Amino acid sequence: MSQPVTPPRSNRLVELVLILLTPMFLCVCDNDIILARQAAADTLNAFGARSFLGVVIAAKIIAYELAALDSLSRSMADDMSPFLVLRFRSNATTLDRAADRNRQLLEQHRIPAAAAHLTPENAAAAVAAAQQRVQQAVASLRATAGSTPQATPQATPQSTAQPATPPASPVDMSDAERRTVWADAMATVAAEFRADLDKLPEAERVKEMMRIDVLTDAASALVSGIAPPIGKAA
């Protein structure tokens, strides 16, 4: 009779990460390894990593941050020499920077695959294309207005002359004019976002490029007479 096949254990990498993290939580779990493992798992889950690479990055953040706190705590000892105090605090600063770098990596890792096409170059091209479409729409509206025959005003006595007609208010705008005004505003905001991309960290830069993508798509849709896309994440 054949022996039952033992199914392979899933998430072996996660198991290894938990084994390495568990000792860091023993001191707050009365050396209960079960509780320490659960504490490590809860802390790891709080990062919401969705892949093995994300789990490793999250584990490094936890380890670096706990080690930094440990170094700071040791530097507060009363019998610590000034040299060791500075050494421990410098070590804590280095660990904190390492944790911050890994936090940025985790944010980049969370960027959806659909956003892979978002680059500063593509954002600049999208802004330029949207601005060009808006300019073409403005030129078309002006040409249409210029070709409309105007009624020849009849001469009136000087005493009864009426004041010049005020410029059209937003209420008097046609639908095409309103769409063009909104499209111009969206293209302008997208251009402002594009100008500030270099000042942002990588994770925030991608989010800003997603906003630029939404704005330029909406601007192009408005001047094309198409309803702007609804529900795209910014």
C-alpha cells in the first residue's frame, strides 16, 4: 500500500522570515515562542505585502527599526561612555536610514503593473498633446466665430446710442466653449504637476504621473466632445 504523499509546505520563505523575526519579540512575550511568533506575524501582516519580495522588504524594515530602537535604548545607559553613546546613536541613525530606503522600495513594489508605462517622458508627451488639442479647439472656435455673419448695426442718433454689449458671460457660452475652458484648465494643472515631478520621491512621482494621466485624458476627451473617463484612480 502506497504511503500518502505529504503536500509541500506553502510559503516557505514566509516561514523562514517568521523564524528569523520571532526572537526579536520574545522579550515582550515572556519568552513564549508561540506568542512571539504570532506577534512577528501580526507585525509583518501590517505592512500588507502581496509578494515574497514584499515580505522580505517588510521584514527588513521591522528588523532595522527594532535594531535602531535597541541602539537608542542602549545609548541611554547611565554608565555608558561618551564614545559608546555616540557610537550607538550613529548606529541607530544608519539603521533608520536603511529602514527608510526599504520603505521606499516597498512603496515602489506596490505600484500596480498598469502604471509601468508612466514615465516622466510619457507624462511630458501627454501634457504637450493635451495642450495642443486645447489650442486647436480654441483656434477652431475662433474661426467659427469669425465666419459667423454679423448683423450690420443701424445708425442711431447720438442721444439714443446704447452702450456696447458686454462680453459673453459663462451662461452665454456654448457647450463647446465650456468644454474647451475646462480642458484648458485641466491641461494647465497637468503641466504644473509635470513641472514639479523632479522634486518628488519615486513613489510620490508615480502617483503624480497617474494624476497627470487622468487630467490629460480628460482634457483630450473634453475637446473631442467625448465624456471624460470616470473612475480612473488618481
